Amino acid sequence: MKPLLRKPIASFYFDPRKTWPFMIMLSVLMVIGFARLWEYGLSEEWAGAALLIGIPAVALLMIGSELRIRGPVVVIAEDGLIDRRRGPEPLPWEAVQQATIKRRLFAKGIRIVLTDGERYDIELNLLKAEPLEVMKLIQQAAHRAVGDETADR
């Protein structure tokens, strides 16, 4: 389903240069896990099998389901934004209380706190987007939506 936002400002898609190496790395971990399982058996390597097979398999399934999304994944528009991985409903700017850049080692993204106290996190690890760029667009669009004329300065 396409986003129902009017006047899109920016759209962000999956970046194959980030997605495929990540999926290959997960697959290699699974191959190593199966090789260790083959060599040592389940009685000695059950913990290694869980770590090297189970966790990457779940991650591959999650990423595979996200990659089925056609078109832009994150859309920022004048009246709100949408992360299509979270569902088809757009988030209006009136519902946003605060937005900050996530500062974690392996998690790039934006954390949005809504007026009802809920969080709406946008993960950017596998997208053609940088947190600073997305944050600036969010701030400008939100300021314009509430009528702040200093947003573009």
C-alpha cells in the first residue's frame, strides 16, 4: 500500500550495498554453525548452534520480509512521515513531541517520542539515508507543519 501523505519531501529506499553484505555475513555465520554442528555434534555444540544458526536465521527472515517492500521504505512529507516497515498508517507531525538521533554503535536511526509517550523508532542501517540528513528533514517539515517560519533559516 502506498503512503497517503501529500507533498512528499524525501523518500528513502533500501541500499543494496548495505543489505547484501549484511545478508551474506549472516549466511556465513549460519554455514559456520552448521559446520561446527557437523563436526562436533549437537551434544557438544548446542550453544554454538543456537548462536551461529538460530540468531542469524531469525535476522535473515526479518530482513527478507522487509526487503519485500516495494518502493520507498521511509517517506517524509509536509503533513507527516511513514516508515512502511511499521505499517501503512502515516504519523502526523502533530503527534510528534521530540525527535533525536540514536547514538548506538551498530544502530543508526531516529528515535521519535510521540505526544502520548509512545516511541516511533526509524532504523536507517539498511537504507540509503544518514541520520543527520533525515533528522534535518524531519525538523524542517515538522516546523513548517506547525507554522514556524524560522524552520527554513
